[in-house]
Amino acid sequence: MTTQKVYVHIQGATKGTLFYSASFTDGTEASISTSTDATGVAQSLGDWGGQEGFTITHGLCTAATVPNYCRILSRDGVTKGIIPIATTGKVDTMMALPKPVQVQQGDLLRVLTTA
């Protein structure tokens, strides 16, 4: 199994842009937390944005090879939204989500990559 660095940028109607980054083992879906550079401590999406009702309007998930997906998973196990994906360096503009997603406590950003 190989690993690769994944980057996720999300933007909301309030609070501006949030940056996530982590190394992922290919073939394994995992949660990604905020970058400590941005928030001081790594936090899940729901821990950071759920406190004040953050609404995601734009996003982009990139990896060395195109990630399979980046999804917003509710605490109930339901996919609430999908973040657009691309190869790192090929696309650098966040894209609008088809429908804004209201973040709640317990929500997670989940990513799956393959080599």
C-alpha cells in the first residue's frame, strides 16, 4: 500500500476558507482534520464548523493521483455532500457545491484515494 498527501479547501458563507491536509493510505477511507497551521489544533469538520452552524458553499479536494471521493458524512452515517476532486497542481480553484451543506456537530470529511 502506498500513501499520498491529500489537501482539502472548503469555503463557507461565513468564516472564510478552511484548509485540511493529511497523508492517506491508498485504498482506505479515512477522516481528515483541519490543519494545525490554520486552527492551532486538528479538529474534525463538525467540531470546528458545527459550533456556529457553518455552511459550506465551495470546495476542492486534491491528491497526487485523483482522489476517489471526498464526502461530508453526518453523525448518522448519511452522506450530506460531495466535495469536488482533482489532481494536485491541475486545478487550483474551489468549485461551488451543487447545494450548500450546513455543518453540524459530529459531521466528518471522509476521503478515499487509490494509487
